[in-house]
Amino acid sequence: MFIDEDNKIELKEIINNTLPKEIVAFLNTDGGTIYIGINKNRTVIGVDNMDDSLRVISDIITDRISP
């Protein structure tokens, strides 16, 4: 599968402080997909701990994004 960034796809190597802004940007447009664990060279590097990563993403959505 060939993945490249555009207005509907964002590639993130790690979860960082820009994630809330990117989530909001997709929510305020036609949506999109954020792939975490893929670098800008489109190489899948994965995440260290899937459960922790999902918890962090959930906490970002719950605590840092307001309607």
C-alpha cells in the first residue's frame, strides 16, 4: 500500500503536541486519516505500546479538544 500525505492523510512518526491541532483540522473539514507510526519516508516504524498509544490519543481527544 502506497501512502502519501495530502489534505486527507497525515503521517506521524510519534504522538506529539501537534496531534490535537491535526485532529481538529480534520474535524473541521471533510475528515481524514492520521496514521501514527509511519515516518515521512512512508516507512512503517510502528508504536512502542499500542494500548498506551490508544489511551494517549483518547485522552487528547477527551481533555484537549472542545466542541
